[in-house]
Amino acid sequence: MQIQVKCSCGAEKCPEWAIIELQGVVEVQPSFQHSLQNLQIGLLCRPSSQENYTFTVGYHELTGYKVALKKPMVVLKKIKYMDVERQIDEATSSSSCVELDVVGFIRHKILFKTRPTTLISGPQPTVKEKINAEGA
Amino acid sequence: MLLNLQPTSSVSIQYHPFFGPHDDLVLLELDEKLLSDVLYQRVTLRGQPDEDAVLCTKSKTYLVKFVGTSNSVFLIPPADYSTSHESGGENYNQQVPTASVIKVAPGNMELVEVAPRLDKLKSILSENLYSSDEASTAMGDLYKWDDLINKVQASDDELKAGLQALSAVEIDGYWRIVDEKYMDVILRMLLHNSVLNDWSLDSLVEDKVVSVLESDGFPRKLVYHCLNVYGSRVEEAMDGGVWRLDARRVCVHFARGILREGKRKMESFMEEWLRMIPEEIQPSFDLLEGEVLTEKLGVETWVRALSVSSLPTTPADRFSILFKERAKWEWKDLEPYIRDLNVPGLSSEALLLKYTRRSQPSIDAEPVFSAR
């Protein structure tokens, strides 16, 4: 079978997405686990004109930089739909078609790969950063 | 805008209102040169549900592999990305602008260029060879171009080249491989008529050949096919439609016919082979490289058929069969049997290194290749 790769927004209008990458895992306080919507993870700052960034998550401050991906990426969305015509012909209910739609592309990411520094004082974090065991 | 965050400013990173696993959103890493093919809808994924997915451009085939990461990759769509009226993304109404994470990606897909999977093409087209008693054998599965696209993991260009390499012909919209025995009948009829009508095998006039053979009862399509399989168009001919028979292809055809029943002693083979080859064609045993193997059994030299076209296209399988046929090979005998192997990124030296063991019995002896 053949799955078409489409770009329904059109090649020229295909939007750029962003990535923030951390070596670690972000943990949400148990009481907030089920209401993540709009919950702040952290504050991303660009202190100077250089492409250096800080990301403050809970008590931790990470420093990183924006880097161009060595190879671009595209964001694909799998679309499953029922082929109504085929359903009628084959009298089965599981005739589905899959398409892939390019919904965006990515050329840069903001990468944080050094050990975070701990802020001495700060608000009680609802979200905190945990260093990955294999991490930095 | 997260991507253009200005110096001395900040943006609050939040979970998107629709944050979730979103298994239907995947990242695919690709070479810059493929990006426009993807954006302009020139690529497809091909394969059966039980096969690994491959991505095809017009001329190349790539295996799609998933590469995981232990990092946290926060995926942030543009401001207006939303699946309902409730908008997430970036928001300039608040004092601090925000950017929302829709998903934490577990990794991304990447592409590895591979040789097209053409072994399947050969096996499905061989299910129903086109033969002289076509009317009674035309049952079972026949394949049109669109059927082949759905079944064979290869790009359009590679599929076309594969069909050509198999000497397949499109008859009534279906791609068919013609039975060798039937091709033999047509070729012999052509040669027989050449003698009768004093045609030169170097300049066969298409119209004449087709009309004579058609009146002998052969379908037009197959006569053209015969010319294509055993000859080449003479480009320089003014009024088009002039063909020259190819010595190698004709000689190989007759050799295969003789050896179909099994191996033969060299003298017996040569005698029959030379007898069958038309006068105009100069045969030489070298023409059969990649088609026959010779072996010394006692004092006798024997010849048997081994056609490179009957061997698998994947290197591991190809070498495995070659070493089953013969344990040790000299380069001059081995080369014609691996010349056509195509592995993107691997030279023939690299292939030898990977799949064979090279040994040299003595300094002035020829190096010999055997299985690893």
C-alpha cells in the first residue's frame, strides 16, 4: 500500500516549530499531575545578544544555547480516516486509510546540556527539573 | 516568538492546553536535499503492513527508522496551532509572553538510503509467466503498474529499472515476464526468417520483422519485446526502426537453453552452442561471464548454468548462495557475479571486506575469496 505524504498548509506556508531540549526529566508535583494545561514549566531568558539562554525550572537554572540542527526535521501528523466508499464496497468496518501531513519543520533547537545550578531561594516549585541519571 | 527571542527578554514555557502523548505527531529527520521533496508532496511511504516502512522519492528508497532519546525534547508548535477554538501556543495578552509545549518527543524518525527491494518484483511477476498458451494460463494474480507500486518497496524510477532488468513487458496494462521457452521460439523464428529473407542481423528493419512474424502468428507486442530483449535500436538509422542483434544476449540465450537440463562437458556444450549461433554472430566464451561456471572434475571440464540474474539482490544473500555454489572463488570469476550489487555507501572493496575472507595460498598465486 502507499501512504501519501502531504503538506496541506502548502510548502511556502509550512510553519517553523521549536524545540527545547534538556538532559533530564521534568517532574510535576503530584497534585498538579492531572491539570497540566497552561501550567508553567519554566522561564526561558535570553540575557544578551548572544544565542545563550537560561531556563529556570523550579529551583534549578539551566544554561544553554540555540543551535542549528545538523539535519532539518519535519513534523508529521498521522491522519487516519475511514474510506467511506471502500466501506460500502467491502462491507467491512475496518477499511481505514492513513495519510501523513507535514504540519511543520524544525531547523533549530535550544539545547541545555550542562548541570543545572540550584537557586538559593525561590517559590515552591510545582514543576521541577530532575537530572537524568545518565545525564550531563 | 520563541525562535526570535530578543536579547534581555523572556518567555514563559508552559504545557499546552492540549498537551499529551500525541502519538500521531512524529518528528522525521531528513537531509536538506529531501526537504523540498517532502514539502512539495513528492514522497510516499510504501510497503505492506508487515514490512518495515520505506519512504520513496521519485528515484530513491529510504528505510524509516526510529531513534529514541533519553533527553526531554519539548516540542513547541507555532502560536496558532490548536485543535479547537481553545488556543494555546503563544499569547501576547499577558505581561510575559508564553510558548506552549504540545508534546515531549521520545525521539525521531530518520532515513537510511537503501537499495530498492526488487527481489519481490521478480517473484510476483514469475508467478504467471506469459507463455504461448496464454489463454489457458491467464489465471491467478496479474499486476498493473499501480499494483506493483503497492507491493514493491521501490521508487518509481527504480521500479522501472527493475522491470527493464527483468525484461518485463507490459501487455494489456499488465506487466509480464515472458516464459524463456516462448522467447526461444520467437527468437528462432526471427533468425530463421533472417536467413530466408537475407536480413542482416546488424540492421533488421522493424516494420519488416514485425509484419513477417505477425503473419506467422506472433503477437505484435511480443515481436517488439523480442527485438528489445535481444537487440538494440540503431540510433543512426535515418528512417527509424532499425535494430541490431546483440551478440552477448543471443549467445547467452542459447547457452542457457543448452544447460537448462543440467551441466554438460565442455566439448559437447561448445559443439552444440556453436551450431546454434547464427553465422553473423561471433561467439566467444567470455560472453558467458556471469552466466556459466566451469569446473574441472577429474580430467574433464564441465559447464553449468549460474546466471547472476537468478541471484538475490541483497549482498548477504548473494554471497551466501555464491559460496554454496563454490567454496572458493578467484576474483576474475567472482567479479561478474557481484558487479551489479548496489548498496548505497558501500564500495565493492567494502563489500568484499564485509562478506568474504580473502586468502592467498602463495605470493604468486591468485588471491582467493571464501565465506566469512
